Amino acid sequence: MIEDQQTYRRATAAALIGLATQVGLTTVVALVGLWAGSPALWAATYYLFGGLPIWLFLALLYNQHRLERLEALESEQLATNSADAAAIFTEHGEQLDYARRRLDKLYRWGLPVASMVVAGYLTVIGAFWLIRNSSIAVADSLASDADAKILLALGIAITFVTFVIARYLAGMTRVKQWQLLRGGATFLMGNALVVALGTVAALMTWLEVSVAFSVLAVVVPVVPVIIGIEIFLALLMGVYRPRRPGEIPRAPFDSRIFGLLSSPESIGKAIGEAVNYQFGFEISRSWFYRLMAKAVTPLTGLALVVLILISSIVVIEPHQQAIVVRCGDLVGDPLEPGFHWKMPWPVSKARKYPVRRIQQISVGSVGMVDRSKPILWTSDHAIDSEDYLITGATKHGGQIVTSTAIEQIGATLPGMALIAADVIVQFRIKNLKQFVTNVTNPDNLIAAAQQREQWKQLVDAWQVAGAEGRHPLMGKAAIDPCPVLSAVANRRVNLYFAQKDIDTVLAVGRFEAGQKLRDSIQQDVDLHKLGLEIVFVGVAGIHPPQKEKVANAFHEQIGALQERQTLYEEAERERIEKLATVAGSYEQALAIFQKIKHLERLDKQIHESESYGGDESLSRKYESQRREINSMLPHLRGEAAEVLYEAYAYRWKKVVAERSRAQRFQAQLHAFEQAKQYYPKRLYFDVLASGLKDKKKIVVSADQARKLEIRVDLKNVESALGEILEPQ
């Protein structure tokens, strides 16, 4: 193109178009930022304002180029028309070219100064907004009356207009004389990128991603900081860069980063040159390269179609269910395992949840527990510090007084104690729609599961390495999979332990707590419609505080209680053994014991009633009770039955013997009456015979004249001869 004043007039007009665009863009973004109340848009406004000095300098520079060309044209015309004028211009040309000298000063001083001002402004303003937006809470980044749909529409319109103008101005830079416009075009393309980020944030906000503008409030200030640093580096490198005569310098504010967006064809050109250099010939002119170049657009379109189709397919695994969210609203019922279709992203999104897997939270003494260590009273098994639950004091303790005033009036309150308990609550999703609707941050369920997997790998690696040094989970905060359920479970756990004494919760209360807590937590979950099913609740560990030797003191107390219980159990065992030995069985002994106690009470009442005439009904009850006891006695087994049966045998033996003696006496009396002289003599001789049976007998003959003749039966030596030959 001919380097004349018309060329630079067009460049000046382009710079003024860029200036007008920059002013309009800055004004619109400022007004939208005031309406929306977004710190991200405020930071973007200040960033866009930094483009005004660039376009002002470019308009001034190209206007000076136009004046220099006019001045040069007038000099040529005067030199052509007058020889004297030509001599003057030849001798004093350096002093008469005012426009050219001003142009040289703009290149030598104006361009670096303008670049330094822009770089300093962008760096300072970017750092200011970055610190401000990072240090304050920007969770609510939009005003309550701001409509995300309006922001989305404005963002699309502004991004499109800015991008078209930036591409138009970047296209003009192909002309050598207009190359300095590339600095303004790249900055304007950066403006389009920032507005595009705001458009994406508005879309995410419309889709109920509330943190979009919060993130944008931190991202936007980073852009001017990066561009400012880049301009400073370009200025520093330009000082040492050699200049060739007639070369148009590249402006320091001409960003290399945004230049890729304003002139994307330069990327393809650079890649083509690199490929040609590597292969040693111009592969970019081959038929295959040209075919691929022509197929880039259709292949890109096909890739977009495939991506849209992929984003429309939802694959649900067997343990999952999914809900479809369209523009922030739930659509239809939860999706069951299998393949499903939905509208493509970002219109519709599918959120998957592991409804058939058991999830777990820990409540009670909040804190991470090292599961690799045994949970003992005196061992340090907590990774971090433990909180304690309040429970009732021991039954064997006394009362405590809470203040001096209460002591003065003598009032006392029941004691309390502290205890550490690790309560495990396992649950699963029963109604996914209720869970997503009524639970705060339902995605925490998935994040917590992922965190548990990562922590498990860390702990396994630490244990493989010898478990040396600090525990890898110390100081880390676990993600709560369901904060609402944790709050409900903590409330019920605190209430349960507050109603029990410490002796109970350390003994049988630990085993009773699971079912009772499960039922009460499930009632609260159903009341709040959380869509969860409580599968299991158990007390994984429970112990008194470990500080100040409290646990050791409890050990001593529990040892004494166990010894007392052992003695009691031994006495009870001996009691049951004796009762079973006596009565044959423990139950029969208790039954007879109760009957006898009742009989004794009746006997006491009878004696008391004799003082006022007696009570026949008591006597009848007494006899009935005695007969009932007597009827039970024969059916007993054991020592009592043995003694009873021996007494029965002795009684019948005495009765039969005495009865036989009475009958024999009756027979003797009858015989006496029949033979009164004979029977007494008979008894006399019988008594005499029985009395002399074992006595020695001497036979003396009364008649001495007659010869004594003794006849002895010698058949039995022991009976006769033996007594004679061997007298005792």
C-alpha cells in the first residue's frame, strides 16, 4: 500500500473506532456492574478502562503520521515548483520537518511512556482487586434483583460485538503501515475474553451454580496483572533489542497472549513453518496437508456433534440412581441403572448418587480415630483431640453443688460426668428425590467417598513405610457426607447419653444404645423428609477422659466393682447349688420356699387372731397350705427327698413292728385264758430256756446211789465233745 496521508487517515479512523468501542464497552460493563452489584464486573470495568490510553495514543500517533505525510508532500511540491525553495529544504530540511520530529519523539518517548503507564495501571488495579476480592466474602456475588438471564443476554451481545470489531481491527494489521493497531486489537480481544467469562458465569448462575461469580471475582483481576507484567517485560526486552532503519517497532502493549486470539491464523502459520522445518521440505503444500486443511471444518463440526451426543447419554451403574437437572429444576423421577437419554449439556445435567451403597458418619466425640490401633481406655488412639459428651454421674457417687449461692441454701443437683464415645451411623439413600431436595449440599456424599478413598491410600502407604513420623491425616478436616444427618444424630446421641449414668453407658448401655439411637434418628430423618434409611448405629468405642489419669481411676473402680460382682456371682452360684442339691432343682426349691413362707405368715396371723377369738378361715387356709406343701414334698428330688423317704421308711417300720407286737400280745392273752396253769409254766420254761441258752450247764444227779449215765451225740463235735474237751 502507498504510504500517503490517506493510509494514515484510515488508520486514525480505525483507532478512533477502537477508542469509541473501548469507551462504550467500559460504560456498559460499568452500568451492568452497578446494577448487578458484582465485584467481578467492577474489577472488569477498571480493566477495560486501561484500554483508553492505548487507543488515544494510537489515534495521536497515526494522526501525526498523517501530518508528517502532508508535510512531506508539501515539501516535495515546493521543491518541484521552485529551485530556491528546493535549496532551502536541502540546506535546512532537518529544522523545517516539525511533524517528522514530533513523530520521532512519539516513537522514542511516547510509545515507552504510554506502555509504562498502561502496564503500571493494569498491575496496580489488578493487584488491588485481587487482594480485595480474595480477602472479603463474595459468596453472594450478585444483587438480589439481578437477573442471570438478562446478564447472559447482555454478555452474549457484548462479546459478539467486541469480538467482531477486534477481528476487524486485527485484520487491518496485515498492512505494514497499520501494524501498530494490533496492540489495540489484542487488548480489545482480551476485553472480549473477560466479557465472555462473565457470560459463562451468568450461564452457570442461571443453572444454579452459585459460586460462578465468586470464582470470576478472583479470576478477572488476574488478567490485568498478567498483561501488566507482560508489558513490563516487553519494555525491558525492547531496550536491548537492536533497531533497523525504517522498521516499525512492535508496541510493548501488543500482547503476545491475546494476539493468538486476535490472529489465530498465525498459529497455523507457525505450526506449518515448524513442520516444514522438521521434514526439510514444504509439507504444507502437499495434497494430504491441503486435504486435512479442507477437512478441518467438517471434522470439527462432527466432533461437536459427537460431543453433544455423548453429553446426551447417561449411563447409570447398578449401585446408582441419577436425577436430571434442567436449568436448575428437577425433571422427572430418578433414573434407574441402565442407559438413558437427556437433553445435551449444559441444558440438562445428570447427577449420579450411590443409593445402594452404605455410607457412614461418625458422631459423638467428633475427631478422627486411628482404626489401626486398639481403642483402649488408657491408649491414645485419636488422631486429633477428642470432644466429650455429658452423662450422668456414677450411681455410687454423691451430689455436686454448682455455685456458692447454692451451697449456702443447701441445694444440690445430680452430678454429671464426661465421657468420650465414637458412635458410628451407617445409612443409605432411600428416596433420592427427597434427599436431593431437602439435604444441604447433597454432592458432599460423593466428595466424602472420594476423600475416604484418597485417605485410605495415604494411610496404607504410611503404614507400609513403617508408620513413622506424623500421621498423614493429622490436621486434615474430613468432608461431612450429610451435614443435616450429622446434626440430627449428634442431637440424639447427646440426649441419650445425658439421660444415662456413666456406669450404665460403660456397661450394658453401650449395647442398648445402638437400637434405641437407630430408632430415634430414623424418626427425625423421616420427620425432616431427608430420604435416608438408617441401617445401623453402634458405639464403636467408649471410654472416660484419658487426661489427668481419669481412665486409670476408672480402671481401679471397675476392678473393685468386678470383684464385688464376682463375689456376688459366687454366692449366688453356691445358693443355687445348695437349693438344687436339697430340692432337686432350683425352681422347685424356690416354689416350696415361697409356700413355706406363706405358711409361716398364716401361722403368725392365726396366733395373732387368738387374742380376739380366732379366725376359722385362717385355720382352713393354713391346713390347705400345709396339705399343698405335703403333696409337693413326695415329688421332690435331692437330699430333702432322701431324708424324707428315710423318715417315711422308719415310720412304717416302727408302725409295723408295734402292730405285730400288739397282735402277738393278743394271741398270748387268748392262750392264757384257755390254759391258765399250763401257759404260765410254758412261758417260764421258755424264758428259762432262752436265758440259759448260751450258759454252761452242770448236770448233777439227785440220786447218789444210782450210776450217772450221760449220752452224748458225737456226730457234731463242736456242739458236744468240743465243749467238754475244750471248756471255755
